[in-house]
Amino acid sequence: MKNGPGNRVQEASGATRLLYYTNRALSQSGQGVFMVGLLLLAGGGQSGAVGLSTVFVAMMAGALICGLPAGALTDRLGASRALFVGATGRLTVIALALLLPMSPAAIAIVAFGYSAASQLFSPAELALVPAISKQRPAKCHAMLVALQYGGQGLGFGILAPLALWIGGATLAVQFSFVMYVAVTAISALLAMGLRHGVPTLSAQQSFSFSGPIRYFVRGTSAGYAGILLAFGELASKALFVAIPVYLKDELALGNMQFVLLIAPTIVGGAIGLVWGSRSLHVHAAAPVLRLCLIASVASVISLAVLGPVVAGVASSSDWTLLSMLDNSRGMSTLILTPVGLMLGFCFTVTPIAGRAILSSTAPAGQHGRVFAMQGMFSDFVCILPLALSGISTEMAGARSTFLLVGGIGIALVLVLELTRLGRLRPLMLEAPATSRSPIA
């Protein structure tokens, strides 16, 4: 391994941290604008449905084919240089989207290329956390999650609609090109500023996955973090599909009640961000993940079971409070408000805690492969349940999706708790510590 005295990662200066966080915000916003423009260009032809499906299939193919090699390349180049290469790849693909006529083949090339470049950019960005904030990785990851939400909100909610209003989908892609010119420039500055503080490996070392595999299955809380990160992603995506149907079709909520349910979720997420950045330390991350898993599973089950039960009690009760809420709308609002708070908190804290464990315990030189493997695992875990959740929501209603996700969660809790109690092969839930294991 090269670059870094004693194989230790040097922490960045304040100016470098500012560049890093600015890059995160710009890349998330630019990605949001680009995806809106690309999807509209893909869906605007005579075969709009075919174009949209082409985008999703090509992006999934890019992730599955390029994920692990890109993680290895991240460790080969060093995370800072890999970030620049990934940003350059994204910029090149966005330029192709502007230059190529939008045929199905061109759409597939652009979507696959952007996904492939992202497989390098994203793990490189996460692999830089030890160089940015070695002493407080949870604080750094909390900032990354906040900038992800804020950047995507800015891109999808403000910049993309503005571009569409002014000049349509093509202008949205042009907006994203300009933003990624800035992202690439900042990535170049980060590559130069961190070139002596980020380890690089030989080709033989970086393309070996035996070390990262051992890291996930032996002696650390990494396996626990990887599993719970995957479940958190699965649950959040499935609920994103099912909850709008649940609120509109099954509860028949009005606009004000809809806001009253969504707002607690946002508030819960904000509380999670603040708490994660100020109070979450890596030695407590594994227990926090455990509590978030249990709380999120209980919340999902309550969506399927408790709302109708309590609403029925309310409609038949003479008690004053329940009489005031003598319809399913009022009682569902009462029940689902704390559920929204809890889900917002758990789905925000889970990626912070899980990634903090990986950043603090992964051996030096393995962070690119570690985050690539974790992302690949999450993708594989999510494919079948997400497909089933879409079908079940369409055919049997949103509560069937809640039961599906809740059932998976209950099974996971039981397995992990039995493991924790030593009845099965230990999953290693001890507090994480800086690893000194070999690189490969």
C-alpha cells in the first residue's frame, strides 16, 4: 500500500471538508435534475413506456455489472482520484445525452453509462469519510445524508421544474451538465488536496475480494451493519411505493390530514440528522441499529394492523377522546403521526450508524470494495421484495405490502436476536474498533 505514513489516513483540513460537502450537495442536485430530464426524454417518444423501462433496466444492469469492479478500482486509484474519475464519467455521459438523438439504443447507452460511472463515484465518496472526519465518522455521514436529502429536494423539487418550465427536458439535462462541470472541478481539487492522505493499492491487492469478504463475516459488527443497511433500504423503498396508496385509497385522507402525516416523518428525519451528527458515536452504532430495526418493524406492522383496530374501537366508543375521533380518518391520523415520527427517525439514523461502522472498522485500503459490496448486497436483497411489494400493493392493497415488509423484519429480528444470544453462529455485535487486519 502506498500514500500515507504508517498506513494511516490523514484527516483533511477545514477547507477540504467544505469542498467535499459542497461537492456532495452539487452532485445530488445535479443528479436529480439529470434524472428528471432523462426520464422525460425517454418517455416522450412514441413508445414512452418502453423508454422508461429501458432507463430502469439499463441503470440496474450498470449497477450489477460494474459495482464490484468499480469498488476495486476505487481502492486501486485511491478514493480521491476515483472520485474525480467517476465525476468525469458522469459528466461525459451527460454530454452524450445532449449530443445523441434520443433513440431507445441511445437511452440505454446513457442510462447504463451514468450508472456505471456512479458505481465509481459513490463508493469513492463514502470511502473518503476517514480522510474527511476520521474521529467522528457518524457526524460526517449525517452531513452526507442531510446533503443527499437537501440536494435531491433542490434538484427534483426546484431546479428540474424550473428548467422544464423555461425550456423543457433538454434544458434540464443542460442544467445538470453545468452542475457537473462544477462537480468535476471540485473533485479535481479534492484529488489534489487529498493525494497524500488516501491509501492506494497495487492491482493484485485491489482486485482481490477475500479481505473484504473476511471483514464482513469475521470478528466485527460489519456484517450486522450490512444486513441492517439493506433492510433499511428495502423497507424505505417499499413504503415509498405503498404509503401514497394507503393514505389515498385505503384511508381516504384529505389534503390537510395527508400533510399532518407526512410532516411528522420529515420532523423525525430532521431529529435523526441532528441527533446522529451531535450524539451518535461509533461505539454505540451497533446497539442503535438494533433499536432502529425493532422500532421500524413495529411501526410498519402498526400501519397494517393497529390503525384499523383502533379506528374500529373509536367508532364504537363513548369515551370522550375517542368520540372526538369517531371516524377512521381522525383515529388513523392520531395513530400514524407517531409512526411517521418513528419511521423518519429510524430511516435516517440507520444509514448514518451503519455507514459509520463501515467507515471506522474497514481496514485501510478496503473502503471502496467494502462500500461497493454493501451496495451490491442491498441491490440484490431489494429486487425480489420490491417487485412483490409493487404487485401486492396493486392487487391486495397497501396493507399487504406492510405485512410483507413487517414479516421480513420480524424474521430478521428473530434471527439476529438469536444470534446475539449465542444460539446460532455469532454475528459479532461487539463495539467496532479500528481494524488492523491485512489489506487483501
